Amino acid sequence: MKPLISNHKVDFNEIRRLALTCHGLGLTTSSFSKGEAKTVLSENLENSLQLLLSSNLLNLAIAIRVNIYQSNISSTHFKLKEGATIYYDDASPLVELPATLKQVCDKIIHADSVEKLIYPRDFVPAGCEIDLVLKGKERNKKWTLNLVLEKLAEQVFKILDDLESDR
């Protein structure tokens, strides 16, 4: 007998697809605050966006973690250069640090709250990035992760391309 599946399998192209979807969702949700969107957010549209954002972000985090634990992404210490910072709320002084790829995935999965604000139209200056803010607890320490989805996706693309060029 031959097993159909022996472990979870998520290839790099699936991670790219999920990252690309998150990239687009980051731009789309930010466009509502920047006055770029012509669409008005109805309750139903807002609900659909919440579901799309949540499911795709969780699927991306899980896909990356599967590849980390299976050693397809060999280093769990990829420090994300931009768009992902973490701080512990009770720390004094409050220090915002760049997050690693694994930390971002862990925080996405274990977040107690996930928030992306929609500001009044044209309130946000051009060039300003709107973060996704995730909050949770780790060993009784409250943490906050500020995440710019577009930047996360772009760095994931680069990490995967670099890993494949090394093979």
C-alpha cells in the first residue's frame, strides 16, 4: 500500500500566492483610508474583507511555519527589515524591535486581537503605511506586532527567491 500523503505539503508557489493575496488586501484595505477607493465600505463588504484578510493571513502564516518546521525554509531567524516590528507592552523603556519571519507567523496565529483601522477619507498623508496591529500574550507578557502586509509579502517573495537560487 502506498500512502497518498505522509506530511503536510505547501510549496513555495503556494506561499507566493498567499503572500500576493495578502499584498493586494493590504493595498486594498489601506486605499479606503487614503481616498483612493471609489467604493464605500458597506457592512457586507467590510465583513467580506475581514474574512478574506483573516483567512489569507492565517493561511500564509501556517504555510510558512510548515516549511520552517520541515526545514524547507532553513533559517527561522530571518529578520524582516521593514514593515514588521514587535514590542512588549510592559517593557520599560518601550523598545520596538524588528520581528523575525517565525515571530511574525507565530504572532499572526496566536494573536488575541487583529486590527486594521480605516481612517476617514484623506486623513492619512500620501506615502504613509497603515499597519495591521496584532496583540496577544506570551508567558504573561503582553506584546504588540505592527505589520505592513505589503512589506511582509515583498520580503517573503525575496526570501523564497533567495532560497531557491541557493538550491
